[in-house]
Amino acid sequence: MTILTNVELVMLTGGLRQGAAQIRWIEREMGIKAPRKVDGHPMITWEQVNGKPAERRRTEPRWKNAL
């Protein structure tokens, strides 16, 4: 799993450079709740970015009933 660099985050978010703004963009546009790195920027992987939108925006838990 490869974590995006700060330069890649700027390109992904359309030029946003501030970590808080990048986190808001990622949550709003991609539906990913990203944790913060030590420097305040979001910590997401390329697997999350390239994942299927249905997997990223899942709102209900996938519980199974015990038999």
C-alpha cells in the first residue's frame, strides 16, 4: 500500500495545499474519512483513491446474521 505524498495530494485535490482543506475535499468528493499525518495532511493510499465508488461510499455496515 502506497500512501500519497503531499505533492500528489495537491494534484488530487485540484491545487489545495492546506491539510484541513484537503481532508474536507476528500471527505466531500470521495467519501473517504482520512486520518491525518503528523504534518496535518490526509493519509490515504492509491488503493483508496482508485477503489470503486460503491466501496468508498458505503454507508451501511455489512453485517451478517449469526445462525
